[in-house]
Amino acid sequence: MHMPVINSLKDLQQKVDEWIIKHGGYWAPLAMLSAALEELGEVAREINYYEGFKPKKQNERQLKLGEELADLLFSLICIANYYNIDLNREFDKVLIKYLERDSTRFL
Amino acid sequence: MHMPVINSLKDLQQKVDEWIIKHGGYWAPLAMLSAALEELGEVAREINYYEGFKPKKQNERQLKLGEELADLLFSLICIANYYNIDLNREFDKVLIKYLERDSTRFL
Amino acid sequence: MHMPVINSLKDLQQKVDEWIIKHGGYWAPLAMLSAALEELGEVAREINYYEGFKPKKQNERQLKLGEELADLLFSLICIANYYNIDLNREFDKVLIKYLERDSTRFL
Amino acid sequence: MHMPVINSLKDLQQKVDEWIIKHGGYWAPLAMLSAALEELGEVAREINYYEGFKPKKQNERQLKLGEELADLLFSLICIANYYNIDLNREFDKVLIKYLERDSTRFL
């Protein structure tokens, strides 16, 4: 019998849902995707700074990779909520998929 | 006093860390970013299907947005882990930031 | 007097426009953006292969970075056409912006 | 006999190459990809503004989608140059691919 590994995402999805309902409702899916892309772009900028490829302009704030990752996580959860996707279940399945991929790599 | 809203991500980060340690360790950050981009690209394809802009080829699997979102979540957590980012704390701060942005919108 | 550096993109925009008109017209802008993201995600996958982070599955085609970059270029031009953006002019301005950024970097 | 449709990108690739050589050389490929992602993220932000999903902050500049698309085009060409990809040839092949896809859609 398969025991779920991940059970912590339901709460998070619930909290984001309450937040969104209170603050105007979900955007259209392609607009949420566009917002997620904007956030991943900001993650990219931060990582290029961290890894030394890009100097920060002086008037920019200090490194804020954590904030950008959390923004991205927020928009990811919004998309999942919009489509009634159970992230616990999907994340569990992904871990199993990775395990199987890994276990057959050297056969 | 500020009470944390989100406390469910520590476990998830821990589980992903154990998984990664057992399976070869973290990639270089820009390679993890590239993987996250690949996953967001697959989320994009699925959403364009859902929203009716793109027909699926017959030999492609059924819609699998949940799986793509979980893949993206996995790579997001890998990046956070690599940089020792506490996603609970960052997610909390993001919720507060959104609340403040919202509360001043109509002043 | 400023002489244009780039004058080769007008033709390309024109050809793509003729192609699109003949084949059903432009998609909604956010759907074109989503398509561009999907293509950039495929560029990301190819670069991670080239740079050695990811093995190709055996049933996947050989490396095809050139094709993915051309797909991305196509969707980029579609977005520019949709919004009546003159890419020659914008590209010229970008080259000038980069020159100025560069020339002040060491002051 | 197949006649090339697109012949305008060689010049552009050449000009970007001269520019890059003069200004420090190409970045590592994954860093160029990260820069391209950052630019596509800015394109995303602009499109969400144009399409009405996001208000601009007052201290932000006016809409600048053209500039962001040209930035993206620049980084796309850098990646192509780095890998010695002939964009004319690849773009031609993509147009042919799209034509074939289209012509079989209703069979």
C-alpha cells in the first residue's frame, strides 16, 4: 500500500484560496501564467547576480531571491487552485516518478 | 506580535533535501533554473491546451497540468534548498506584502 | 545624426505577418506569450543537454537547439507584429542602451 | 528546388557578434539563458499591463514592450551565435514545418 509522503500542501492551498477569494478572485489562467513567468524571470535575475554574471545597479535592493521564489510559489499555487489540482497527490506522484527514473538509469 | 501563517513548507524542503542527497546532490544553480524554466514551459503548453489555443497531438498523453506543476514545485524547492532559503518565512512575508499592497490600492 | 544599425528585421516581420494572415490570424497576446514560454522552455532543455546536466532519453530526437530558437524567434515576432512594434527601431535603441551602460560602467 | 525565404538574419547575427566580441565576450550558455528568461519575464509583465491585469506603479516608466522584446531578441541571438547556429536556415525550416503541420491538420 502506498503511503502518502507529502501532506503539507493542502493547508497552503487552502490559505492561498482564502486570500484570493477575499482579494478579488482568481485571474484568467493565462494571466496567472504570465505572472508566474514574471516571477521566474526575477528568480533568474537574482541567480545571475548570485553566480556573478551580473552586477546589481546601486539603486536596486539587496539580493532578494527568497522573496522572488515565494512570489513564484504563490502564483504556482494559484494556478493549481484554479484547476482544482491536489498538489500533495501530484507531488507524491512526482517523487515516485523520479525514483523509478533513477532506479532504471543504470540497468 | 506576528504569528507565522505558513508552517508547512519546512517538511517539504526537508524531504526534497533527503531525496536530492540520496540521488546525486544538487545541480549547479543555473542548471536548476533551466530545469525550472523547462517545467514552466510545460505548464504553459498545458494551459494553452486547456484554454483552447492548441490541439494536442494524438500521440501525446492526456492533459497533465498537475504533474507539470509538481515538477515545477520540485525544482523551485531545490533552488530554495541550495541557497538555504526558508520558504515558510519568505511565503509569510509575501502574504504580508500583498496585504499591504492591497490595503493602499484605493487610498 | 543617428544612422540605423539594424535594417533587416522589417522583411522578417512582414513575412511572418503574411504567414499568420494566411493561416488563421494572430492568437490572443497571452496565448502567444504562453507559446513563447513553451519554446524558451525547450531551449532550456536543449542547453541543459548540451552543457551536460541532462541525458537525452533514447526515443528523443537528436539535439535541436536551432529549431527551438527559431520557434522562439517566430513567437517573438508574432507578439511584436500584434502590437505594431518596429523591431529594427527597438533593436537599434537596445544596442545604444547597452553601449551607454557599458561606457559608464567604470566611471 | 527550395528557395530560402529568410535571408536577413545573417547580418543581425554578425552585428551582435561584433558587439559581443568588443564588449567582453559571450557569457556561459546557462547565464545567457537566464538573461533571456529575465527578458521574457519583463515581456510578460508588459503584456499583463497591456491586457489590463496589472496596474503600473506610478514610479515605473511608461509601457516598454518594444524594448523588452528587443532585449529578448538580443539574448536569443547571443545563444545562437555561441552555438554557431544559422538562424536564417533554422527559421526557414520552421516556416516549412509550420506549413506542413497546417496542411495536414484537416486531412
